[in-house]
Amino acid sequence: MSIYDYKAIDAQGQEIALSDYRGKVLLIVNTATGCGFTPQYDGLQNLYEAYQAQGFEILDFPCNQFGHQAPGTEEEIVSFCTGRFGITFKQFAKIEVNGKNEHPLYTYLKSQQGGALGKKIKWNFTKFLVDRDGNVVDRFAPTVTPAQMEARIKELL
């Protein structure tokens, strides 16, 4: 299996094949609108604006598993993110990232980059970086800001 074998439902209810992103550098993030890390949306949008034209994409997967910090509907989450942070990158429907109902994409991501704390996602704003060939090359903790990842993203572009 590769990252390009997975599909996910976007915030508008459409099935999106990750193979649509073949050849791009991807940053895949589980997010929440009511989290202490929510201000990272600003930094994510800044990265997207700076590097999207070079083949960089951010895939935003809201997750309500951690402290119920993403309680809204997909429409409410998109409205919040676009209104407050001006988000223009791809937002998906809410998913689970751990447990029996975790999205298969996250099962795969964790199998590729378990991280220092084990394979389980510990909190919102855990980030996975995927190179142009579909390899999951890095995993960043929620405390790592978008600006701290910029040099690594530039290397891959």
C-alpha cells in the first residue's frame, strides 16, 4: 500500500482520492477549532500561500477525539477556519485518528512514522510530511509550529 491508495471524504461530502495529489509535497494534519494549538492555522495558511505554487498541499482532517475540541459540523468548521484564519487549503470531513474507528489513512501514516511516543496520535495538530513520491518522511508533534517545519518543506520541494 501507499498513500495514494487511500481516499477520504472532503468537507463538502465528496470522495477524494489521495492519488490526486501524486507528485505534490503534502502536509497532513489532524486539527481542531477549539484547541490551544488552533492558532497554528495562521502558520499553516502562511506556508500554503508561500509554497502552494511549487507543489505543496495541506490536507486538514478535523478530529474531535481529543477533549471534544472540534464539536461542529463540517460546514461550521469550514466557516470558522475560512472566516477566522482565511484558510484556502483542502479541508476534509471529521475523522478519528486512533482506535477502532480510526481512518485507514491514519493507520497507514502511523505505520510509516510512529514517532518517539509510539504510534498513537497524542493530540490535535500532529503533522505528517509526505514527499513527492508519496513517502511519509516526517512526523511532527503538535508543539512544532508550521514555521519550524518550513526548512524541511523547502528541502522536499
